[in-house]
Amino acid sequence: MTNKEYADFLLPGNDKTIEDYEKMYPERNLPEGAIVTRYAPSPTGFVHMGALFAAFIESKMARQTNGVFYLRIEDTDQKREVENGVNGIITDLKNYGVTIDEGMTSESEWIGNYGPYIQSKRKEIYQTFAKYLIENDLAYPCFCSEEDLDNIRKEQETVKDRIGYYGKWARDRYLSREEVISKIEKGESYVIRLKSPGKFENKVVYDDLVKGKLELPENDMDIVIIKGDGLPTYHFAHLVDDHLMRTTHIIRGDEWLPSVPIHLQLFKVFGFKTPKYAHIAPLLKEDNGIRRKLSKRKDPEAAISYYHEKGIPLEAVLLYLCTVANSNFEMWYLQNKDKTVDDFKLEFKKISSSGSLFDVEKLLNISKNYISLLTAEEVYNKSLEYSERYDSELHDLLVKYKDYSINVFNIERNQKKPRKDLAMFSDVKKENWYMYDELFTNLEYNWDTITDMNEIKNILNTYVEKYFDENDDKETWFNKMKDLASSLGYAREVKDYKENPDNYKGHVGDISMVLRVALTTKTMTPDLYEIMKLLGKERIKDRISKL
């Protein structure tokens, strides 16, 4: 039996060669310096914030170099898959503006010339590459059961040796071809392992684009490359896919750092050009003075759904991710207010090598600034979109009172320092409920300096009867507020009251506060004059009469 026949015996069913696949997936015709990278998740759940952060960096690096960003689904561990896992990933990325050039567009469809972009559809490709290793005595079948491997581990622990399947501990590495054939003919199951040429005492040195120069022990483990079901392990699929898809940069979480010696070795045994690696540290959270990894189990803000449910605009999330990715982005953005995230050039060397703090409060401040710069119509449309899914009561009001709602959102918007009361669209009702009669019920008034109800009613009734005219401009309105204050024994100016507090009941600000609370129940609102203009005379009179 020749080497090729032996390889075909171990992995039957495919006559293609590596050269055939090299022709099918040629080098990409891209400009010099173009980055080809990928987001390669398993369909085991939806995208979380740490994964979105990585996908954002991958996408941006490809875009800014006129390269290619593609979505590859790594589904070789099919026991962990969830229903509609691929569609969930695609939707999450799309919702946050992370668009692909190639890759999966649904559970079974893709775009691009380097597919299939889902590993379960590439079984024959992996086996062709594994056969090459078998033919060149760089891979072999292993018949060890879980019990066998456990016994090897226990023996290693007893003699205080390194744990793993390597060297003298790699039991089936030393089987003869005849022994292998006999075992297979008896129906024994097997996997294919790499026959590692490495030595643990040797060092692998490589330059990580984020971590810098690293030195790691060379791999000497005979890792599994093809599992018993014929599908590859992550390590082997990584080699085959990233080579054939012509990936130039592997951008991934630094939990994969220990695997680098394995991956470099796999590229080396095939004689393939090694892609560049950039290992990103995890997003961190401050927890009782201790920084820990942002957890999708412990932290609600780790879930993408959190941002949808709160109504935090995707643009604000992307601005924040860029701030986390490169520390110089924030200053750049302040100096380039006419630019967007797309105009900023992300740099590997400015990505934190030790992890960045994920600060929700800072994200919300960015979101406040972003929403404050939107037009009233944009706020209305985004609020309408949010409320359609998450707040039917608000949605009905926005539909019923479209023009009125736009005017509400326009209060203190078109000015040098626009209002910043909305950090997310779930704040819309909380901050503006009092502008809608349907919500102006079950009230609790937060009276401030003046709390005597007889005095409050006297102020309000006097204002309505003698001073209120809905056609007044703002200056006239405020002068009338001063006249009202003076007529009731309050200072026309705050400074007059401060200079002679014993001469007055209070000042014009106290009068304005009574009116503000009567109409809104709140002591803090946007411009009172603008609120009153929108409420109108009849609604104002009605609200005052209910006290």
C-alpha cells in the first residue's frame, strides 16, 4: 500500500489534491497593504459585546485598507449549536452596522468566491489537507478511547510529567501500518492526529500586532486534527480556511494566545505563508474595586439585547467601541465634528494589550451627546422605531401626535448647548411624559421653595387671570412673570432678594418654579416658556384647575 493509498484508506471519498484547491481559491487581487480578515464565531448563541468589539475592529481594519471582511461560521462542534444561531449572528452584526463583504447571509446561503463559509460544508477540503500530512508521515490515526487518555493523564500526574499526548506518551504514534489496518478492519473508531515535529524546550518567537514580541514554547503535542465524525478540530480548520480564504490578519481574543505555537506549526508543516496575528485583550468591568472580564452571564450590558431594549442608538455604541479600541479616537472626534467613525484610522499599536475598561456610564454620555445633535425629526423617527417594539403606549402617542411630538423634541435642541436629557430612547417617556394628557395622571407634585397650597393656588390663579397670554414672545412672557412676582410680594430679580431677603416672600424664580411644577410635577424640565407654548392656554388652565 503506497502512502497515497494508505491516506485514502484512512480518509476515503475525495480524489482532489491541495493543488486543486489552490486553483479554486487563488490569491486575491487586492491593493498592497489590504487586510483580509474575518469574524469566525460558532453558532452557539447570539453576539455579545466582547464579540461585537472584535468584529468591529476586524471590519474596520479591512475597510480602511480597501481589504475584505468576511463572516465564517465555525460549526464543527455541532453538539453546542443553537437553533437559528447563524441568523442570530448575522442579525446582531447587521443591527450594529458591521457589514460583511463575503460570507454567510443566512443559515445556508453565502456571498463570495471563497466559500463555503460554513465549516460543516467543507469536510472534503479538510480531509484532503489531512491526507497530505498522512502521506508525508506528519499525521496518523489514533484509537485511544477517553478511558485510555485518562489513564495516560493519571500516569503523567504520578510521575509529575507534563499533561498531554506527546512524545513517548503518544501511544498510537508508534503503531505500524499493519496494526492500524487491522484495528480499522475490526471496526475500531479513530481520529487523525498531527505527528508534531516540535520540541517543547524550543521557543517560538513572533510579533503580535497588539501584544508585541512574544516568546512561547514550541508545540510538541500530537493534537487531533480530524475528529471521529470526519470533521476538523478548530486548530486544523483554522489553518485550512485561513489559508484558502487568503486571510492576511487573524484578529481574535487573547484567550487563543496559547494556541499560537500550534497554529504557527501547522502553517509551517504545509509550507504556507503565516498570517499576522493580533490578539485583543477582553473588555473589563470594575466590580467592587476589582477589574474583571466582562461576563455574558453576570453583566446585562454584555448582551447585545441590552442595548436594543434600552434604545441606545447603534451609532453611539460604535462611537464608544472606537473610543475603547484606540485611546486617541476621543480627541480626534472632538476635533473633527464633521467626520464619522468611518473616517477615523484605527491602529493596532494603539489597541490596549492588557484590556480596556467597559464603562457603561461613559457610553451613555456619548449617547447623550449623539442624541442631542440629532434633529427633532430624527429623534421622533428613532423613538417611533424603538417604541414600536418595546413601548406600545408611547408608540400610540407618537403616531397620534406626530407634529406635536416633533415640537416637544425640538425644545432646546437648535441652540449652542442643546438639551441632553436623553441617553437612550427608553428615556423618551420618562423625560417627556408630562407633555401628553394621556400620561398626566396619578400625579405627585414636587413642590420646591413654596409649599403652602393656598399660596400656590393664589400664584397660579393670579397668573392665569391677569398675566397669561399665549401669544406673548419669550421676553414679554418673562417680564410678566416679574410683574406677577412683584404684585404678590416677591422680588422681580433674584439678586434683589439676595440683597434684602427680609423684604420679600421670595423671588421670581420661586414663582416660575410653582408654574413649572403645576404643569409638569417636576422641578427640572427644559425651557418652561417652550413647554407652555406647546401645552396651550386651555391645557394650562385645565392642569391648574386640577390642583
